[in-house]
Amino acid sequence: MGVFGLLRNNNGKLDIHMKNFNLNKENSLKEKAVSLLFKIIQKMDSNIIMNILRNGEKILLVI
């Protein structure tokens, strides 16, 4: 199981957050998860996303 997320870093830029993944063994899973996360985000209203991130919250996909 791992967590992928989108968050705002200290510079105000967006980062992908990955935790608990063995990147060598799970590359295809990582790519699928990141792809799914971005598909979900693309369907969301950008103002909602920016408000979530502005408040220091994270958008997470747990698989």
C-alpha cells in the first residue's frame, strides 16, 4: 500500500507526494496511480483544488 498526493511546497509550487513505495518494483503501479490522480484532478474545478492546497491540505490517493 502507498500514498500519492498533490501538495503545495514552500515555494508555492505543486509537488507530487509519494510514500511507502518501492520505486524499483512498483514503477508501473506508481505510473498508474499518478495517472489516475491527475485524471481525478483534471475533472475537479481548479478553484477548489487551489483552495484545498492554499489551506495547506493535501489531495491524496491511497492504494
